[in-house]
Amino acid sequence: MNKSLLIICCLGFCLTLQAQNAKIDSLRSLLAASKPDTQRVNLLIALGKAHIRISSDTVKKLGEQALHLARELEFQQGIGAAINNIGISYYFKSDYSKAIEQYHKALEIFQAINNLRGISSIYNNLGIIQRRQGNHIKALEYYQKALTIQEKLKDKLLMSYSYNNIGTIAIQQKDYTKALKNYRKSLKLKKEIRNFKAIATAYNNIGRAYDQKKLHDSALFYYKKALRIHQTKNLRIAPYYSNVGNAFMNLNKLDSALVYHQKGLALAIEVKATRYQIVAYIGLANVYYQQAKYQKSVTMAKNALPIAKKKKVLDLIRDIQEVLYKSYQKLNNYEEAFKSHRKYTELKDSLFNESRTKDITRLELNYTFDKKQALIQAKQKAKEERVKIENERRLAQQRLYLFSVLGILFTVLLFSFFVFRSRQVQKKLNSQLTIQKNDLQQKRNELVTLNEELHQSRDEIITQRDYIETQHKDLTMNKERIDSSIRAAQTIQQAVLPFAKELQALFTDYFVLYKPKDVVSGDFYWVKQLSEQTIVVVADCTGHGVPGAFMSLIGVNLLDKIIFQENISQPDKILDRLHSLMNVSLRQQDSERRQGGMDAVIFSLTPQADHHTKVIFSGARNPLYYKDANQPDIQLLKGDRKSIGGLRNDAEKFTAQEVILPQGSVLYAGSDGLQDQNNAVRKKFGSKRLLKLLNIIVTKPMAVQKELVESELQDYMQGTVQRDDILLVGVKV
């Protein structure tokens, strides 16, 4: 993003502020012309709400004026709304205890007059404060109470806010699947009412959930969608730059992260959005920490700290203290690191774990004992040196005395033995020399024999080495020929599969996940168009590798013959004929040749006059998944429990099933390779997990769906190898 785009964004803020000021001016004009009646109370309340993000003092002042007039008029709804505005003013001052007090007063009034919308609003406000204070269970209770009332009112906007709030609680409880589910419900409602600001918030929250799941590419995708809406609709965009910056940081793209955080900071300062300034400063501090620019990291964190303390945002103060203690630790400033770490741990809402305790202990020791340790070590070293010198002096004296005594004793003993043993030693030496002479002669003879054996062994080893080298060359040549043949087979197999241009011409959107276990595959897919009818075949042949690839070529040739030569286009009739021809091709009438065949899904697509598509399906063991654009969940059409090929009763025919789907519906078909893939503990991926995954990703573009399926499969397969060919085809009608 360049300077011109930044200028456009700033102009967007200016336009937003101008629109807000115009609204305030309009309300002030109406207020000046109003009489002291209920209409004037409503205008005071509306004018207060218009100042919510501008001046909390003004909100409080206008709320008190509205409250005074509403009490004189005994206007109960106005009393409740005025007290609610006063509570909001205290909330933005971070005086949560007074805010809660005002909210409960307003709640009693709304309950007394049975104002459901007012009750729902108070529950939502109480939930926000509880979440700010870290009481997630209580916050969730308030949000669910608010949602129950909003569903009775059928207020889609308020319902979308409650789903969003419940999703935020799930994020903080690390239940990211539940968070995504609620954020998507919120997004659907916001799209229905075309509230672009709320849609951007929903995209941003979905991105945050993916960030927490460590799916940073998906997070960046949704953060950018949120940012684009804000740029085009002139909405507040400072925090969205920071979110994109955080996503780039998690992907280790630190230069891009730095650019987005700096833009977010500039825009936050421009509109005096203090919370977003804090968020941007924290983002910059973390990026500089990742870049090992620890002093800059400290500077950014210190810029954020006084603003955060003034706003009393404990969660952000905690994050600032965290990056401060890590940066000070890298700078070896143990005193400041210890202080920051202590403040950080005081703000956390969970108990210390073992690793945090070790960090604090180490920081305390570094800070408290660093200077004392040097003095103690110096004194200890001097004492040790003195003791060492004294010990060496004593040991020297003792060694001298001992060696003198031993020398005298040794001299006496040596002389005595020499006199006493000299004759006997001479006799023994003569005897030993004779024996040694004989032994040497015998060993010489043995060495001659051993030398001859070693020469013979050397010749045998050389012969074996030459033989092994010859065998190795032969094996290498054979392997190269086999690899070349398999690569050629791969080229042939890919040539018979549909090309991307063919599929793009037939379908509005699609994906093909095709992962052979070996170089070539026993799975294949076949797509052709006959007049207005499109026929799709997804098959899983017996075996994989080269045998499976041969089976797939047989299958493709037989399908061409059945559909183009014999003019059979009904899926169940195609399967019946394919079974018959497979028996003939593989000579399975012979009882000794019953192996070989395939499982398959065949479905045809025929456009209808009302933008619907007629789908006729027939399956050999494998099912067809489909998502009706007007239904919430994916449905399943089961195939017949019999395969193509092998001997069976000819009276057993394949059956056809038919559905009519509206535009935007999605179909999925594949082999059983994905469901049968195991993880490190030998547990299969399974059809239930696949169905759950498809329900989660079905609303995304088909290319994104393919990436998410591949990512889920890779995560599940960690520490294992692929056990079968994998094929999954997705088509949007």
C-alpha cells in the first residue's frame, strides 16, 4: 500500500467524522426547537449516543438532562434509556463498578415495563464489562440471555452482535471451533441486513480465530477482506491494519508487518482512537522484538504504557508488560525485566505454571544477586588460593620425607635380593631362553602358514567385490529403466484425465484433490458433456501404483465405449454396462480370475429452466455428498453395496437417485483413500471427520476449500505415510 492509499484512508476518516458531525448538528437543531416532552427526552438520548466515541463527559451530561426531564414526565422508557447512557459514559471512562450500578438500575426499569429490547441491550452491556474483567463464564451467561430475547424479537442486527460476543468468549476459552461457528452465524445475519461495518467486524473475528488455530494464511485472508470493506465504505480502519500486521508477523513476513502496524498507528493518532494506538504500538514492539531490535521494541512498548494505564485496559497493559520483560531480558537488563515480569504475572488470570515460576526465579536471582555474587566469588577465590598454597607446601614436605625413607628401604632390599637371587636368576634365564627359542621357531612356522591363507582370502574378497559391483550396476540400470517406464505411464495417465480448460468450460467453480500413493494412481476421474447433460465419473480401482493405473486406463476406455459408442447416458445403466464389460475385459468368467474391479460414483448434471440443476446419481459402494444452497448442512446419497467387476448375480442392478438443486449448490465425490488414511496412532481419518470438515468449508471458494482439505490432511498424517491413492472432486452448480 503506497502513500496515496494512506491519504485516501485518512480522507475516509475525515468523511466519517464529517457525517458524524452532521448528525450531531441535525440533532442539536431538532433539540433547540423541541418542547419539554417525551420527544425532547428521546432527542437528548440520541444526541448522547452520537457522542459515545467522542466525549464520555458529554454522554453523561446529556444523559443526566434526559433523566431529569423523563422523571418529571414519568416517562419510564426514557428513564431507563437515560440511565443506560450514563452507564455507558462510565464504561468508556473504565469506571466499571459505577457502570454496572447504572446498568442494573436501567435493567430494573426495563423489566418493570417489559421492554425486551432494552433488557437485551443491558444484558449485552453487562456481558461486555464481565468480559473486560476476565469473568468469561458470567459474560457468556449475559450474552446468552440477550440472544434469547433477540431471537424472540427477530432482530437480526442484535442477534449478530450476540453471536459475535459469544464467539469472542469461545476464543478466550480456546474453543476455536465454537468461535468460528458463532462468528459465521453473525456474518450470515450481517450480510442479510447489508451492514458493511458489521460484516467487516465478522471477517476480522473469523481471521482472529484462524490466527489462534495457527492457520495464519487463512487469518490473513479474512483480515484483508475486513480491511477492503473498511477502505471502500469509509469506516474506521486503524485496528484492521494492526490485525493484518499481526498476521504477517505470524507468517514471519516482518517487513510487511511493520508497514501495516505503522499505518494503523498513524490512522489511530489521526482520529484520536487511543485503544487502537495502544494495539498498534504493541504490534510494532512485537515486530521489532522478532527482528532482534530490542531497544526499539522497548521504546514502542513504553509509548503504549501510559496510554493503556490512563484507559485502564488491563489486557493490553498485560501484553505491554510481556513484551517489555522479554526485550529487557534480551538486553540483559535483569532489574527492569524482573519488574515487568512481576507486573505481567499479576495481570494474568490464571495460576503460575512451572515454566513461569522458573523464569521469575531466574530473573530474581540475576537482579538480586548479580553484584553480590561477584564479591562473594572474589573472596572465595582468594581463600581457596591461600588454602591451596598451604596444602601444596605441606604436601611437598611430606613427599620429601616419604621419598627419602622409601629410597633407603629400596636400596637395602635391592642389594639383599641381588646377593640372594643372582645365581638362581641366571639359571632360570638360561632355561627360559631355551624355551623361548623353541617357541619362536614354532610361531615362525605358524606365521608362514597364516600368510598363505591371507593371500588366498584376499583373492576371494577381490573376486566377490567385482561381482557385487557388477550386480550393483545391473540393478542401477534396471531401476532407471523402471523409473523411466513409470514416468512414461504417469504421462499417459495424466493425458487421459480431463484437462483444466475442459473443467473450467463445464463448471462455474470446482476443485480436484488428486494425490497418488505412488507415481501413478488407481483412482481416476472422467468428465464429458453430451448435449445439455454433463456426466461426471469418480472411480477407485483395485490396487494402486502400476496395477491400479492399468485398471484406470481400462476403466476410461470402457466408459468412452459405453457412453459415446453405445449411447448409454443414465448413471445406473452406465454402471451395469461397465460391470458387464469389466468381466469380459478381465476374463472374470473364469473362476480362477475373479480379482480386479473398481468402486465408483457417477452423476449427471442437467440444467433446468428455473436456474436449478437436476442431478441423477448412481454409486458402486461410494456415496455422493451434496450441499443444497437453501439448506444448512451437507446431505448424503449412499451408493449400492456392490462393486464393479467380479462375479455376482446379473439380476442385481445398480439403482439411480435424483435430486433437484438450486444455483450455488455444491457436490463432492471421491475415493475412500482420504477416509482410510491413518494418523500416528493408526486411527483412520474417517467419513464422519470428512463430513464435518466439508460442512465447515462448504461456503468458501472451491480453491480455498481444496487448500483447507489438504492442510487438514497434512496435520492428521504427521508422522505417517500415505497408505492409498487419494481423490476428492468438488463441483459447484
